[in-house]
Amino acid sequence: MTTEWLQPVRIWLCGLACVMLGGAICSAEEANAARAAVDLEPVVSTSRLMELIRDSAVPLRILDARPASEYSAGHIPGAARLDVDGWKTASFEPDGLQNEAAWSQRIGALGIDPKTRVVVYGPPLPEAARGWWLLKYCGVTNAAVLDGGLSAWVAAGGDLETETREPVATDFPVALQHERLVEIEDLLMPHPTWLIIDNRSMDEFNGKVARGPRGGHMPGACSLDWTRFIDEDGKFKSREQLQKILLEEGLSAERPAVTHCQTGGRSSVGALVVEWVTGKPARNYYRSWSEYSAHPTAPVVK
């Protein structure tokens, strides 16, 4: 392994991947250009979060994506609760992902402005990742998920508090990042270069479990259960391991990823992993199988 793996966090993995694999994912210059305005990786460790808390020069908002009862029982000091269920419901309304004014209000209500660093934590990881993806889609530049969630924070000696935090509302100018979103119309026309990554379970993929009008999977999709990204301790596998998993499934500069699942949570984990490894946003078919399986002309394979 080269010494690049020992460099600071801003030396991105994709630069190393190109050296080792002939540019299979992207160049270091491309990744650095894409992330020029970003100082948070998609995944942050507990030690990194503690550094961010101590760095009072840049505003930080920690968001707890767990149910209200769990938040009230104890959360990271200063964390505000993110109503992920409410955000999920809103995102599935007609044109719910295009209503900039509504998302501006939701994000601003959490005290987030364009300069704010935002760290979301769970469990469950798919709901924390959903919050992360919606923030990034709406134009929150510096957003991340806490690796290992609250369990990792406690294991690292982090304190908890029970005080409810009510952020001071801000005006957040939403700028929808359309390159992060795939709609069903995009999938009903041929895109031979896209790598469709199905982040559901294998039983859902092969139709043994049907969580929609029809069971099965999209033609040409590969099965990559989101749990394959996670170690037994609930933390993400190393970027080197994740890179290997994605490359084995066919991810490359010529085959950009489109992730999907049932309702967008597990596919948000997939999108987060792709972005962490490659340095570029992944496309997320957010409405996923719940919409696709109900479409009368969408082809399905078992």
C-alpha cells in the first residue's frame, strides 16, 4: 500500500485508485476540483467530530436522526433532532423533491446556513444517510454521517445530554443538486453506461420478498445489499475495502453508479459510499422500488 493512505483526510482515495488501477474511477485532479469547496468527507469519525466541536470558528450543527423518545433519553451534547420520518413523508409527496421553498424552511429551521458544517447520526444508518442525502441534494455543501453512530460516540467516551435543543432558525437558500437524483423517466429509457446498484436484500432482489406490487429487480442491476458496506461493529469498512467491493461490481469512470432500494434510505447509504470512495456524487433513484414496481411499463426481472 502506498504512503498516500497515511496522508491527511483531504488526500482523497480516488487519486490513489487512479494510480493503482489506471484511472478506473477518477483522477486526483478531478476529485479535488469536485470537492474544492468541501472540508468534510461524507463519513466522519468520532475523533473528527470532537475536533469539529472544539473548532468554534466554523458553525456546526449535529443532527440526531433517531426517534424522539431515544433523542430525549440521551443525545450528543448540542445535537438537535432531525425528524427523518417527516422529511421522508415530505419527499414522497407529489413534487416533494422539487419544492425549494419547503426545503429551505425545513433546513433553515435546524439553524443551518450555507457555511454550517452538518453531521448526522443514527442508528438506524439508512435513516441517517437519508438525512445526509436530502441535505446534500438541497445544497448543503458540508454534510456528513457519523461513522458508527451514537454507539461509536459513547464507546469513544463521548458525553450525552438530555436537554432538548431548539435551533435558531436561519434562511437557507436551497440549490437543488439535480445530478444527485434519478427519476423513473430516466430509467425507462436505455442508459447502457449506468451501473444500477440495488441496495436491497438478496431476497428482495430475486423476488422472494416483494415489498411492492411486483417483486424482482431492474434489468441489468447488480445486487449489493447495503449491509455489505458495514463491519460487525456497525462502522463502515475501510475505503480500500469499499473501493474493492464497488470495482468488483463494475463501477468505473465509464459506468457511473445509480443506487436504489425500496424507499431511498438504503440507497442513500449506497450513494454515500460511492461518493466517499470516488469523490463524486452518485445518482440516487430516491423513490426506488416503491415507485418502480408500481409502474405498469417498467420491466422487472426475477
